[in-house]
Amino acid sequence: MGDNINSHGTELPTWHRPAKTTYDLPWADIKVLDLGKFETTSGKAELVEELRDAVLTTGFFSLTDTGFSAEEVQRQYDIAQGFFAIPQEAKSRPEYKCDFTVGNYFGYREIFEKTIMGTNVRDNVELYNFAKFTPHNESEIRHPWFDQYNAEIEAFSRKAVDVAGKVFELFALMLELPPDYFSSRHRYDAPSDDHLRYMSYRPRSAEDDAKVQDTWSRAHTDFGSLTLLWSQNVAGLQIKTSSGEWRYVPPVDGGIVCNVGDTMGFWSASYMKSTTHRVVRPPADQLDGNRLGLFYFVRPGNDVDIKPAPSPLLKRLGLVAENQEDAAPVTGLQYVRERVKNYHNHSDYGNRKGQHFQVGGLKIVDEAE
Ligand SMILES: O=C(O)CCC(=O)C(=O)O
Ligand SMILES: [Fe+2]
């Protein structure tokens, strides 16, 4: 059997990366950091300051020299494209679908299942989230179509957590904490709701998009600690800047776009920004195919307490009390499951502008008024 023929007896076609847009869009100023500098002491110190600038402003940054080859990334896109191309009924059997009733986001999220903003326009996203390939996830959803690719998907996922681990070390140094303060709370082999994700948006008619203000993914902050998004050429992802303007996230060839999520915001007493972002209808020259995305969502360890870290810096800034006590801190799993349930367990994806979400003492607004 050749490389391109899979055990399903079908070919795994090569995914072709769409060209960049020729439109002059209002791009956001997202800093590009060379992660190769992590290997030297002086380079690491520089990265900490570059990262500080990023987390205090946009909460987004791009990484280059991450150790991922173009071939490894291409392979993930090929597998993703192959999966989304199988018949709908093979993807959407109930045993393969995310169970939003309990906030479990592992498995397949079906396209066209929900309506948008109370209209008759349907959600144009489908995605598949892989639970970590660890013994504690043995009972989690695994679609059998992926069986022959699991080893390489696992290797890719582990490598993503290695990259995230470097970023977590830089975050800890930034906050003057022990270097492993955050990485120890996000270990690949410890239970958490981390997931590698394949995500596909299917273009809608201009008429339908107009009914939902061109929204492909409503404004939100990310639920976990850190999101890794392999740079994508199809414009559409926008961040809400501190002045309230929407700006497009620019592609970075061979890079990974990262952003801080809610739980990192809580640990840093909001020193780090969990920035509101959304996806809108792409420009006219990028609407002829699906917008395929590759992500790794780092969630906090299931049993980890989510509360401000005892950072000397945050104490000096008055963001954390000297002897803070939290009677009943929320755990990583509690926060993430409640958040997924609150966000997804509905038949319509409504606008969340100004809506608060709270678990214990942890409170967020997806999009401030
Ligand atoms: O598709 C994208 O570019 C971003 C999606 C996103 O923000 C998310 O799924 O959390
Ligand atoms: Fe997001």
C-alpha cells in the first residue's frame, strides 16, 4: 500500500495551502518571537521581555523556529482534510460527538447543527478535538478513521506541549516565579482537557453571512491557558484591540500564533490579557475553499487550583495580596467544563457581548461592551 493510500482503501490527498489575500486589510501588530533564542541565557531573557510586551498589549504573539518542520505540519493538514471529506454520517454518529451537556469538548462537533444569533443561518464550523494520548483518556472519544494516524498525531501533540512548556517557562520568569511554576501545571502526561484540533469553516453565501454580520466564530476569549494556532493564510481571525477596534491577525510563514486564555489570565491576576477575538467572513479572494485550521489548546491540569500565583511582581503591583487566601479555589477541570457547557450547550450561538460567566470567584466577559 503506497504512502498515500490509507487503510480505508482511499487516497489521502495533499492539502494545498491557500494563497495570502491581496486585500489591504487592517492588520494587528502581533509581535513575532524567535523561539530558537530559548536555548541561550541571554536569548531567554530577551524573549521574556518581548513576551511581556505582547501579553500586556494584545495577549497574542507569533513564534518562529519552534522545531516543527513544514512536512510535519503539512501532514496534519492532509489528515485533517481527509477526515472532513468522509461522508457526513460517518463523522456524526452520536458516539463520536462532543458531549456538550457535560462540557466535554473531545470528539466531533458537527457542521450546520446550530443556528447563529437567532437567525435561520447555520453554524459553518466542523471540528475534531483529540484528547491527549494518555492512559487516563482511554475511555474518551476516538474516531476509528484516525486509527492508522494516531502515532503521528500523538507525536505532533506531544511536540506542541513541548513548545507550550517553553512559553510557560518564559511566563514564570516574567512573573518571577520558579521556572516550572506553570509548566508543572500543564504536563502532557497529567490529566487535563488539552486537545489538538482540526477545524474547518465552510464558506456561506454572502446573503447568509450578511444576516449574521459576517460572523464565522463569535467574539470570545479562549477557555484554557494557552492556544497554539499554526499560522493560516485565510484571513478572518480578528482581535479586539485595547482601543476597541477589530484588527486581523496576520499570517507568519512557518510560525505558530499563540494567545493567552482565561486560566492564564486568572493565574496572573489579569496581568496577562486573555484577549477577545472572533472570526469573520474572509475577503473575496479567499472564499473558494474551506478554511482549514490546526490548533493545540492547552488547558489547565484537571486538579490544579486556578487562583492568582504568588508572584513577587504581581504583589509589588498590588494585583495579588501578600497573604492571599482562597477558601475554595476552582480546579482546572471545573472551570473548563463549566465554560464549555455554558458556551456550547445551546441550539443557537447567540451574541455574548457584555455577558458575564462565573464559576466560584472566577469571572470573565467574552466581549466587554
Ligand atoms: O479559526 C480561527 O482562526 C480561530 C478560532 C478560535 O478562536 C477558537 O476556536 O477558539
Ligand atoms: Fe479562540
